[in-house]
Amino acid sequence: MSQPIQKQPNALKMMLTVASFVIIIAGMKAAKDILVPFFFAIFISIITSSLLYWLNRKKIPMLLSLLFVSVSVLGAVFLMGLLLKSSIQDFTQSLPVYLEKLKHLEGMASAFIKRFEIPFSMEIMENVDPGAAMRFVSWILANLKSLLSNAFLIIITIVFILFEAASLPSKLNNALEGSRFTFNHIKEIMENINHYMVIKTYMSLATGALVTVWLMVMGVDYPVLWGLLAFIFNFVPNIGSIIAAIPAILLALVQAGYGTALITAGGYAVINISVSNFIEPKFMGSGLGLSTLVVFLSLVFWGWVLGPVGMVLSIPLTMTIKIALSCSEETAWISTLLGAAPKKE
């Protein structure tokens, strides 16, 4: 008779945990307009904190270092907004024309298949909608434009976060006193996240710059816009580079035909394979220890909760949750499941 009584609290506790999780996620989705700029500010702060600490090591006062970093971020955001404002507006206005041309090309391809009786299922052609990729990009750009409109709030948040970062180590040391997790352990994990974010930013900048130059050479419209999209979605693991390439390839198809589209796709493939498979691993090292399945599921989950910015921040957000779970004995097993498979000796 005692066994059911022992199991009931555990089952109730599990139900309460799941219910709390659902409520928190629902609240995050409802407060997306507030959380997205805040998370983005944290994202920028992690990247720029390396520059702040480097300036401090050079004996530059904290206030002056903070001012330099803040002005640099403000200048980068202003320049990005200046470059993209006209491109986003022009692309949005031209989108119906591009969609009509894509529909016309799709009809020509269907007629070609029927005429020469090529063994290809016409049901696939009827269900494929190339314009969906263009509309998806338009949705991403609209979210990006909305995010840039909160630039002032983001900059102010970054300044306060960086100013607080100076006293964070001592606070963590005091907070973790007596815990099974030492301050050095937490510090090592946070340094790994910072290392990932900084290296990924450099690699994304390289990818975006190469894509911009390549599209300029190919004569594709809005090369800076597609270069920025390649930069942003290079943070998205596994499928980010594919998402960023599709609209530019379709635009090349609409502008200049199949040959130019194939060459454009080949350029994307060379750039992404070179950066992701050869250059990045030399600097990234062993990575952050998330399983491949968790990486993909976190991409889908955070994209659903927070939109495009959630997709970009999926890895840092998931790593933060993994760290938080590992700090408790009751949830450490979940952290272990989120991690990558242990290496065989």
C-alpha cells in the first residue's frame, strides 16, 4: 500500500513541472515583442564583451572602454539600417513581380516536362511553390526591420549589461558559495559560449562579405541584402545557409535564367562549404557539446517562440538552459541528455 503513496508526489511534481513549462513558454510567446530586443541585446553584449575586456587589459578605463564599445555598436546598427532600409523597401515592393515571374517559369517547366514526356511526377510540381521561399524571406525582413526600429532600446540595454559585466564574476562567486558547482566551472562554461559566439560572428561576417561580392559579380539584385541574410542565418545551425541561399538563387533565376541560377548556387555552395567545413572548425574546436537532434529541435522550437531572432539565438539559448539544468542534482540528467554523445576512447 505504501508504493502508490510514494509514487504520487513524483507524478504530481512532474505534472506541475510540465504545466509550469507550458505557462512559461506561452508567456514568452505572448511577450515576444519585449523579449526579442532584450535577447538580441544580450547576444550583442556577449560578442562585444570580448572587446571590452581586451580594452581593459590594455589599461584603458572601464568608462572609456564602455563608451567606445557602445559607439561602435551604435555605428554598426545605424550603418546596417541605412544600407538595408531602401533595399528592404524596394524588394518588398518588387515581390509581386518576382512571384509572377516565378509562377511563369514554373508553368514553362511543367509544359516542358509534359511535351517531352520526362518521367517526373506532375503532382510534385503542383505542390511545389517557389514563391513560398520569397514570402518567407519577406517575413524575415519585416521582422528584421521591426527589430532595427528598437535600436535605441537595444543599445541602452547593451550599455547596462556591459556595465554590469564588470561586477558579475564577484556576484557569481558569492552566489555559488557552498554549491556543488564551483565558480571556475561556471566560468569555463561561459567562456566556451563566448568563444562560440565570437568565432561564429567572425565566420558569419566572412560568409556575408563573400556572398555579397559573389552576387555583385553575378549581377543579382540587392547583393548587400542577401549578404546580410547570409551573415544572420550563418548563426542558424545546419540549415541556415540553405535558407539564406534560396531567395538569391530564385532571384538569379528570375533575372537571368537557369544558367546564372546554377552558377549562383555553386558559388553559395563553395563559400559555405569552405567556411563551415574547413575554416570554422580550425577556430571553433570541440564546440559546445549539444547533440545534433537537440540542435535541430532547438532551432524549430525557438523559431516558433521568438521568430527569426529565436532561430539565430537557438544555440545560445539552449546552452543557457543546459547550464541551468546542470546546476541541480534533480535536473542534471536532462542536461546530460541534451549533450553530445561521449567520445569513445
